[in-house]
Amino acid sequence: MGPAIYLDYNATTPVDARVLEKMLPFFTEHYGNPASDRHPFGWAANAAVEAARLQVADALGVKPNNITFTSGASEGINTAIKGIARAYAGRGRHIVTVQTEHAATLGCCATLERQGYNVTYLPVDQDGLIDRAALESSLTDETILVSVMWANNETGVLQPIADIAAMVRARGIFFMTDATQAIGKVPVTANDVDALVCSGHKLYGPKGVGVLYLRERVRVPALVDGGGQERGLRGGTLNVPGIVGMGEAFALACSCCADNAARMRGLRDTFESVLCASLPGIRFNGQRAPRLPNTSNVIFPGEKCEHLLMSSLSEVAISPASACASGIAGMSHVLHAMGVTAGEALRTARISLGIATTEEDIRRAAGVMIAAVRQLEAA
Ligand SMILES: Cc1ncc(COP(=O)(O)O)c(C=O)c1O
């Protein structure tokens, strides 16, 4: 048995060596505080932060002034959703989102509901897609924000962001997207939306740093009050090495997006066809919808396969779709919304490939899984 194969890149990615190299001097050499505007240490740090801001803005096709560095996607989501809700409560108190969003979005919406806001959670079909007409008819005079993720972290399903954003924005309603899983895997621009968030550690950058894009007309209060950093939107001394890493990772991810995506799509499709050829009855959630090129959400066949995940997890690092054998309560809300049963969720896993994944990795991983299913079925 060789070392475990990492196929959980949607959970997190390693830092790219080129990114780390750019970050290192900002720990030990250029350690100034970017807010220290009276000496060269501060100037150097500030210049590096602004260079990173420009890298991100260029990659997203927007102006650097609209980019705020955060601690990650969760913070960006909290700042945007709670901020818009509070700043524009005078216009209305209705928000629309989707049942399959990340916990950060659903959590913000739940908090706002407790504070008297109304939230519509749009359903998805079996393929994980929202219905444009249902979205349109959910909008009311009270709606201030629609938040729809670009790509789902569990299934990779892609929503038609440009189309729905145009429809929502034409009604004078803010449109936000969580693009955390999309950056570097599919082309992403922030031009069509009012707010966009993403995270460094999903794109071969460091953990603990993220990006929040806000269009000029979106004015939100600070989530963290402090020394006025980030144009007053986020108090606290900037994480300079992290931000430098974020800028570099972002630029690399976007410039290599097409090549990386084509390679990963080829490997993911091979992985799925190898499994299909050996395991009749296997299913892939979201397979009929547009999907991220690196993600495969697999329902293994056979009633006994609930134990499959535990038995193959030591050799292949993947994400199970169920926390434990505790039925609906422990099951993925994303799969539940797509009509997957609690029993099926127990034998479902997310396999997510990365730029370092090789054909040997995916063939070996598929082999481990096929052997585990056969062994369990024969027992
Ligand atoms: C789609 C999506 N949104 C938000 C997040 C949260 O990101 P962070 O860890 O940077 O807060 C994640 C990470 O799991 C994610 O996959």
C-alpha cells in the first residue's frame, strides 16, 4: 500500500511553492505594518498589499478599490449578507438564497430570520440546479438581496450566474455570489454581480485569507470595527504574507485555469468511467448539470456499501456525504435538497481532484473503491 491519495481538494489545497516563495519574505524581512505610513517598512508592506489587490482585481476584471481582503470566504459572506441586510433594511427585509448554499450563507440567513428578516430558500432539481422562473417569482418589492453560489462545494454543480444576476439586478436588487469553489476551475468575472467572495486555501493559496468584492454602489457597515483598515470595512492589521500569497495564488489560478480545467476534466471523466465499467448501478450526483471539472459526487451501489467509505478512507482521502449513520440529521443538506435519501447518502462521497492529481492516482483510487464495494457485497 502506497501513501494515501489526496482527493479532497474542494476541502482545501496545498500552498503552491511559487506562492509560498512570494510570501516568505513578508514574515521575516518586510514585516512592516502597512498602516505605518511614516517609514519604509510600512511602505514596503503597503506596496505589497496593493500589488496583491491589483492581481486579484485584474483576474476578476474589476477595479482594485472594490477588493477587500478578509480572513476567508465565511467572513466575506457574513460581511456582505449581514451588511446588505442591515444597510438596506429601509428598502425591504426579504432575501433570496438556495437550499444548497454553504453553511456560512445559510447561517447568516438564519441569523437574519431571527432578527425579523424573511428568507426564501429556493429548491433545486435532481441535478442541483435552481429554476430561473422560480427565482423570478420569488422576488418581491421587499427583496433586497439574492445570493446564489457559483459552484457547489459538494457536487460541483454550476448555476448560470451571469443570466440570473442580470435578471435580478435589472429589478434593482443586489446579486451576490459565493465563488469560493469556482475560481481557477471555471472562468469567473465579478463584472456581472454586486458582491463576490472567495478564499485563498481553495486555490493553492494560504488559509485564513479571502477576498470580498463589492461594487461601488453597495455600501455596507464594517463587520469588525477597528483602525479603519480596508477603507473602514474591516478593522485589524492586515495579514500581509497571507494577502501576498492570495494575490499570487489568484493570478496563477486564473492564468492557468483553462489548461488545469481540461486536465482535471479528463482525469475526472476517466475516474467516473472506470467506476461505471466495474460497478453497475453507480450514480454521480449532478452529472447531467454543468459541473466543475474536478468534482465527482458518487453514490456507490449496494446496500452494504455504507461501510465502504470507512474502509477506503485510510488509502484515499475523500469526503463522505454523511457525518455518521444518523439518518437525515447527519446527512448533507445539499444531497437532501437534490432528493438523495438518507440511506443513499451513507454510501455517497465527494471526490475532488487538484492540479497535482495524476492518472495513476485516480486509477489507484478507483481500484481501492471497486475492491471495497466488491468485498462488502461478497461478505
Ligand atoms: C462554497 C464555499 N463557500 C464558503 C466556504 C468557506 O470558506 P472559508 O474556509 O475560507 O471560510 C467554503 C469552504 O469550505 C466553500 O466551499
